[in-house]
Amino acid sequence: MASGAGEWSAEQIDDYETLISTTDVELLKRAWRNEKASPEILPFEEALVKRAKEQIQLMEETVDDFAESGHDPLIASLYQMDLDRAQFLLRSYLRVRLQKIEKFMFHIWKMDTYRNRLSIEEEKFTERCIRDIGKHLEETVLSKLPDNYQSVLKQSIISEEDDMVPEPQLDTFVVAKCERATRPLYLDGSRQSASFDSSRDDHFQMVPGDLCILRYRPFQEELMSGNISLV
């Protein structure tokens, strides 16, 4: 992209500015914040991540060419900062998801809802973690316990549920910002029906610009639909 004169033309600089302005950095930042604040793992933003990787690659090539052209080093460093920011957001987004997988891997693996939210690579990672941890616990601890207590998932053989498996706490409180008007929802988590009872005093609706501290569970679907974002 370097010009023959060793400097970038105004047209090339304009092209780079267009590239920067049309990146998905803001969307990636929002996905990262949502993932970080949500108590559960959210659907993997496959299309967004793919676009972000492609744009980061283009930005890397552009910054390299810009630096090699001998243009103003200060401007090149500013463009490098844009690139670093995009790389940080992408890495942080993926890292937060891996941390949740490591914490809730057994619960995620047994729930189709959560398994369907993983990328192909994350699904392979989860399966490998479960296999390796199960093998490690079997060799170091479980094989030395009585038969009734050798389960990775249950405290004992008489347990009716997998009471050794940590689960996301969906009733935790989060800070949410309204992007689009939400449906009226009951704060106990009840779904809105065709005969929504507006006379109940436990319903709530957010309008764009609202910033609220609320319980995560009732507004779970509003987050998935993009009506709210987490802060």
C-alpha cells in the first residue's frame, strides 16, 4: 500500500479511516461486556468474531504498510493503538468465555441449551477438560474413596441430582442499560402472555437510555434479543 514516493496519499489515508470506522470494535466491546457481566455463558458471537479477525488482519497489514512508508510515526502509533484495542477486546472476550467453561464445564456439557452456545473449538475444549479432570480426580482421589462416593458429579450414590456440579447463579443482580424498549415483564421471572396483567405492581419495563440494577433471570431473554446490554 506504500506509495512510490514513500508516503501515503490522502486517498490511502481516507481508506484506512474508513476501515477503522467500519470495524466491529464497538459491537465486540458490547459482546465482551455482556459476557463478562452475565452469570451464564452467552451464545458465541461467531459472525462477529469472524469479521473482527478479518478486520484485525487487514488493520495489521495496513499499519505495517503505513509504518514502512516513512509517514509520520505519531500517526502510525495512533493507528497501532486502534489495532491493539481491537486485539485486546477479542482476546478478552474469548478468555472470559473460557473461564466460564472451566468453572461450569460439567453443567454446560449436560445442558443442550448451553452446549449449543459454544463454538466448535469451545466444545472441543470443554470435552477435553471434562475428560482430563475426570481422569485426574479418578487417579488421585476418587479411586481411594468408598464405592458410594466415587462420582465426579454427585456427593454419593444416593444423591438424586448432580450436587457436586456448580451452576450459574441466574438470580444475581446485574447493571443493565436499555438499548431498545423491553417488554413488560414480571419481576418474579414470569413470561409475558397475551393477557398481560398490568394491574400487578411487580411488573417492569425499560425504555431506551434506562440504566438499572436488576435481577438477571427475568431479563435473560431481553439480553439475548439485544434489547438490553450489561455494564
